[in-house]
Amino acid sequence: MTTKTAFPPVPVEIPFTKGQIVHLFPVLRENSIGLVYGERWAITRIDKTEIQLDNFPENEFSIPTAIALPQKDPDFLYVRTPKSVDLLNWKTKRQEAYFMDISKSLGIGIEISKVVDYQKGITLSVFFHDDEDMEFHYYFVLDDILNKKRLKEIPLPGFSNELPVYFTPSYTIYRPGWHSQWRALDNDLNQTIHPLVDLLNKDTSSAVLAVLNDNMFVSEELRHALIITYNKTARKDMLFLARWYGIPEIVPVPMAINDGERLMKSPNRNTMSPSGRWVYFAVDGGRTRKDTHYLVYLDPKLPSGFLAPFKLDFEGDVDLASWVTVPEGLVLYRNGQLAYYDLSHFDPKQPVEKLNK
């Protein structure tokens, strides 16, 4: 007899009394997660109900609006501030380097960034500056953070921050205009090809897929992407899996929602795990219902490439969502506490008893 595994697991609930958490991010420490509370950056273990913080000194770095970039070395953390990319050395507790280019204007900003060479400190960003007429000009830029210099830039005429840009470790996938086709760049900012671009360019009308900045989640390693979108043809929100590990195709992920509910909520806390196998998303209950929350499992080894979404065992608002890397798990910040769901024991080959049907 095969015993069904109860899933999703019961979370570990950890009260956080040090202040309001404004940012959560994955780190390369076992059973740990990074967080920002007030103006202080810290790392804490997540598998115990007692908070033990490894704080970064505020006099070295204290920008609460910065966003952590994926780690490759547990001792170093690259972060994107509104105007620069900085490197924090967590071992020495020093700000190792930063670069801010004000050569064109003092009115500058960085929308998103990724690290393309962790050893040499090379980053790729969407950068903008204003001019004397207060018009904004956008670029893709390669920056050398350690030596404080710009290596290359590609102007983006007609671009705006509403247009979608997706960074993977090796590619930049973007749409330069709403009436333009999707394009791909390599990490040297050269035009290249990518199967996901070909899939998205089959229909750029947004009748089926309205791909925006925050509703597609891409895994380069597993060669798939989850898209949460409003389907104009079906007149409802839908999930789609784009995959290019076999015959490239986009397939619907069946999910029923109630009248008045939306698969996208603002602000959007939806997020893909670093492994690319899980996506957390929230369903906006509208005026009559509380928000509900789901995990969907994606796996190229499965015949369909996915399992039906699992509903988590609570309703209401979530302030932040992120991931523990080892062992893999989801962390939600809600009601002044962290809720940790350990997903590392999940086996897609075993039958699962859904706790919420």
C-alpha cells in the first residue's frame, strides 16, 4: 500500500519583533534567508523559532530600497541600489566596491541588474538618465564595479520602464516597444537568438499572452518559464508554461478560480525559486474574498512539465515572499512573522494528498 504525502507542509512560524521587514532574499547558507529591516541588512536562520541575526554594519551599508542580486559566493553579496550596484563583503563586514555613473546627468537610475562575472565584478543593468528637458533616456549597460567604469552601453530609443525585461544568467530577453517583437542579447550585449523569444514572437498581439515585467518567471537551467496572464480570448486569467527542453511550445496550466478573483495581485509578490522548480503566486480575492496563495511545481521530467497548483493553508495578505536555498523552501512574511515551508522532501513521483482542495 502506498501512503499519500500531505502537502503543502505545515510551516515553521517565526515571530519577528525587530521591526518591519522590507526585503527578503535567498542566500547561500544552509537553513538561512537574507532580510532588510529598517535600514539594516542581515542574514538569519529560518529553521528555528528563535531569530538570530547576522547583521551587516549600518555604517558600511544601510540602503533599505536596494535589492539583493543572486549569490554565487556566500561571503559576497551584490546589491542594486536605485542609482548604483554595490558589493558587500559579508565575511569582513565591509562595503567592498560600488559604481555610480553620473557622467551624463545627476538624474540617473538603475531599473534592474544582474551580475555577469562575479569574480571580476561585471554587471549588466537597465540604466537611465534625464536631460535638460527632463526627458529620460534608457540604455543596457555593462559596468565594471571593482574598477568603477562603464564598459559598454546600448541605447534603447523609445524605451520606458513599463516595457518587459528579463535577465537570465546568460541572456537578456526584452521587448523594445509594445509594437515590437521580442529580442535577446548575450552578456556582451550582442543580439542573439533564444527559443523563448521565438515562442513569444509567434503572437505579439497580447490576445493570449500579455507578458509584462512582473508576470513571467524564467529558468534558464530548466529551460522553461511560467506566465501568469489575462487571456483576452478566454476572457479570464490563466497560467501558461513555456518550455523549450523538447519541442518548444506554450501550454496552459489548468487552474479554476472563482468569479471576481484574479491570478495577479498588486503589489506583486510572486516569485520563482532559485532552482526554477517552484513558483509561488497569490490570487487576489477581489471585494468579497480574502487572497489565497499557491505553489506550482515545474519539472521537465514530468509528462506535462508541471503539477496542478497546490493551495497553501491560509488566506489574507502577504507582505513579502522569498526562498531558502538549502534545503529548498518558501518563506512568506505576513502578520509580523516569517512562515517557512520546507519543500525539500517533496517527491513528484509519490502521490500527494492536497490539504486544501
